[in-house]
Amino acid sequence: MTADGDDWRDDPRWLELTLEKRAAALTRMDVIKRYLALERRSAEQADSFAAELGIGRSRFYGLCKLWERTGSPVPLAPYSEPVVPKRPSVKAERAAEIEARIGSALGSTRDRTPNVIVDAVARGWGDQTKPPARETLRRFVLQAIAREETESGEVIRREANEVARWFGEVIVFDHCLVDIFAEHRPCPRRPTLTLAIDLFTGAPIGHAVALTPPSADMVVAAIDDATLRSANLSGGQVRPRVVFGSSYAADWTRLIRRFQSSGIVMSGRRSPELPFGAPTARLIGPRLGRLRLLARAGHEEDGATAGFDPATHPVLTLEQARSVIVTNLATVLVERLGDGGGRPLLFDLADDRG
């Protein structure tokens, strides 16, 4: 149990760790508990216990404090938070260089999708100086776009043939794989994640998770989730237009008819093979919080199972996988909406009458 009474085994951060990192965390926990159980503790004893872990005394003391404060092995894992970047200060000269490059990229295209601009700046950086981290670039890009005004005084975002000028005007539905493994027969597989992404902010306002390929039902589930998540946002309701890819399969045809019956304006590509992945890469990026997204691997026959190693990868239940995904999605949602951002979404999707 953790200091606040929760079981750390259900902590999404623990569920995300590889088996190797879990083993290291448990070893550290065992050594720390044995050290703290001593009636008298000396620096020499601390050195001895620290040596068991291959670390110095100062680091060992720090881990002991973490354990006493949290009662959880999660923060004891080596590099337990590897992809949650801090925001280092950027020197004025460096900031000026970043802003100049972003300005050039913005000036060369009408597209204002943040990840498209980030990719363009990163590709054209050159070898003279080291490019900043992707999250740093994204932060500067968002600031530049927020300052920018079009001729009408509006900031716009584009996807397919749609343009968004405010939150909720356009919701993009797309699918990808999440690079964790869940129980599935005959082999553990990566969950499929369907996202409802607000085009203007890039916020993942709704989602659905399944251990099947992308489907129309997952879009409906993401709509339900987006409706619930946005219900408590301030402001009046907004009825979105939607963008999504579809195939000619019967379930997608039924969904299109439901949108038409509901009066929902829709657009997107329809083809024999379901198109997906690219909008996620553009609007969300390569990660959802700490989770790696595989935007295009779902098109491959073995993309959901490729690379599974039982010695390395923990296998989660579907509910545990959902917990991990929801935790990371919520973090990104807050980051992108900010305080007081967003409005309640009204889809009012008609019933499926077959």
C-alpha cells in the first residue's frame, strides 16, 4: 500500500514499466526496507546497503526519502519518468533562433497544425547547432501560432478540407496502436486507440480502447466519451463538424448514415482499406503523455503483436491498459486545453436503426 492507502500495483505508472524496471524497483524497495528496519543506522551501513544497489550514499538517501514519503516502489524505478520532460529555461539567443526558424516555417505554409510545423522546423534545422527537444519546439510553435493573426484576425487550424477557428468546431476521429501489451489470445497484442481530437487545440477530448482493429463502433464510443468529458466545460454547447476516414464495409456505411440522419456535417477519405494514423501523427504527435503511439503500425498484418518479448514486456489486462491510457490522455488534455478551455460538445448522434 502507498502512503495514501492505494495499492501501487494498480498505479498506471507501475503498469507502464517494463519487467526489468519493475524488478529493479522491487529490489530497491527490499534493500531500503531492510536498511530502515535497523534500530541504529550509520553512514557506513548506508554505504553498505547502497553498494548492494550499485549507487552512492547520497542517491540511496534520496531513494529512502522517496520510499518514506510515498510507500510505493514506483518512484524507485530507474528512469521511472523517462518521457515527461521538464521545461528547461531557454536562453534569449537560443529562443530567438527557435522563433526565427518557426517564423520561416509558418511563412512557407498556410497549414497551422502544430505538429506539422514542428516537423518542418526539425527537418530543416541543419547541423550547425543542435535542435531543441520536440516538446520545446512544440511549446514555441504553439506560442507563435497563438500570437499570429490572419487577415480576419483569427487563428486557424486545418485538417483535410476543414478549417477550425475555435474549440469544438471540428473534431477529428483517428486510430492508432498504443505501445503496451494486453492479454489476448493467442498472443498478447497492443490495444487499438481511437481518439476524438479537437482540431483547433489538438486536445484528445474523447477516446475508445479495444483489442480489435479500428471500427465504426469505436468512433461511436469515442463520441460518447467526448460528450461526457466535455459536459463540465464552461460556455455554451457547440455542435462539431467531424472528420474521419472510412472504408466501404457495412459498419462504416451505417455510421455515415447515422451522421447524415443526425445532421452532422462530415468529411474525410473513404477507400477500400480503412485510412488512419496520419491525423494522429499530425495532431497528437509520437506520444500521448508517457505512452508511445504507433500511428501507422496498425496497417501491418502483425503490427499489433510484432516485437512482443515475454521477458521484457509486462502483459496487462484490458482494464489495466485502459487505466494507463486514460491517465496519460487526461494529462495531455489538461496541457492542451489549459484552464477554462473548451466547451461542451453536442453530437446528438441518431440511434442505429440497422
